[in-house]
Amino acid sequence: MKPNTLTVRDVLAHKGASLQLALVSGAEGLDRPITVAEVSSPGLVLAGFTARFNSKRLHALGETEIAYLESLDVDRRREALSALMSYDLPCVFVMKAQPVPEELVALSEERAIPVLVSQLKTAEFYRRINPFLAETFAPTDTVHGSLADVYGVGLLFVGRSGIGKSECVLDLVERGHRLVADDVVRVWRRGADVLIGRAHEFSHKYMEIRGVGLVDVSALFGVRAVRQQKRIEVVVKLTDWEESQQDVDRTGLDRKSETFLGVDVPMVEIPLNPGKNLTVICEVVAMNHLLRYSGVDSAKQFNDRLIEQMAAQAELREYLAEDDE
């Protein structure tokens, strides 16, 4: 899992246009690190309550905060802003292109804490910056495998090198499904239990087929054959068939899972032997996942019916055993 790094300069460079930002003061602090993926209002600090203030967050002054500061006399305004700027803040945003108090500009230059003004309203600013921060600070990992979108289900193919993961995904693409990533899958955790898979920037659209080399999937099959990212919903583990293999699931009742970044993902293990139609099996895996998601569990329904039938037969045998005629 790689460490996430971000500075105020990065925010200005990558999101400056989207957030409609302009630097007002504190340019010397543009390389201040941002370590928390949260933006909040420092309203209570301005009013003097600092007990629960988190100085690591990004802080935004909206219309309410600016109106409050303007209602104060010069001394009280300087005191309120001094309390705020006494912390080691990453930066301060001022919303809706409101005039920045002179006291804030002076403290910004003195403390080298950047002050940036946005043209956006506070709610819109939050809506745009929060996904950027969430993605930047999301836990990430790299998985050796291939990821495909099959009937809208993200199938992550894993297994030993050379077992046929890429060939399976290529066959799925030829049947109308879509490639997300081949060989190297970059995984992000979004929220508590959602995993998003993407290809590396340089290998997107490309696949390595042994004996053929690198192929451009979008050039061969069209732009609809690839997609930028996909949620990982099922892990398909390809294994070598062994005659002595005894633990192959035959009913679907024995559920297995793989864990990535603390998230458990359903796993289907498919042993490979000559003549097996792996592509169709993977399509069935995807469709079966959709059925389970909609509340239809074929294996459980079959098992329940079998148990009911066995119970009924047992009752019949007990009745006949007690019948003396």
C-alpha cells in the first residue's frame, strides 16, 4: 500500500480550474503537506471555542464566517483570526469570491499559510473537492491479474503466471465484453467496502498475449471494448487441475472470498483441464452473481428443496413403519 502525499500546490495545479481558485497570499506555504482528506468550516474557532479543532483539515470560510468577521470591530477580528492562524493549517479557502479581511492576509504572509479564493459557493466547492481528496487518500494496492467487465460485473482474474488469465479476458472481449486492465490491476478502496480497479496509465487498452505480444484492444475491437475502471465484484481464481483434487466446490454452497485492502470479495475457484469452456463458465459466474444480488440463490434454493424432500420422505417412512395393516 503506497503512502498518499498531497500539497496545497498540487490542489492548485490539479483542481485550480475546477474549483476556480486564485491565490491571494501566503505563496511561500504552497508546499505545505495535506494529510487529511477533509474540508470543514472553522466557525467555532473564530468564536473562541478551540477544544475540538482539527488543524490538519483544509478550512473554508463561507459567507457566514466572513459575515461574522465583518460584524466584529478591528481588535476582535484580529483576535479571532489570530486564534485560527496560530495553528499549523495547510491552507484557508474563502468562498464565493468574498473580500478577504486584511488581517487574514497579513497573518497569512506572516505564517506562510496560503489563502485561496474560490468563485464557487460553499456547497458546490465541497461537492467538487471531496471526491478528489477521497480518491487521493484512498488506500491503494497493486494486484497481478486481469480485470474485465462481464455483463456489468467486474471479474478479477488471478492465478499463477502463464495460466491463461489474459487469454480468457481476450476471449471475453471477442464475445462483446470489456477489458479494464491486463496483467497489472491498480486497486483503490472507496469508502468501507467498495474496490475499484484500473489499469496502469501506460498499459491501458493493451494486453500481452504470449506468442503474439502486445495488442491494442481498442484498435482491434473498437473503443467500446475497453473501459477506464470497474468495481471488483467477483474474484475468479484459475488453478491447475489435479486428478487428486478433492476440495473443488460442486454445489456453490461453500462460499469463498479473497481479501484486498481489508475488503472481502466473493471468490470462485476454477480448476483448468483440457476442453473446458472457460469463457462460458466466466459468463455464468457473472450472471450467477447478478442473480444472487437480486435475491435468487440457485444453490441455496436447490439445497432447501432437497432438505424438504428428504424430510417428507422421512415422515413417510415413519408413517409406514407404524402402519401394522
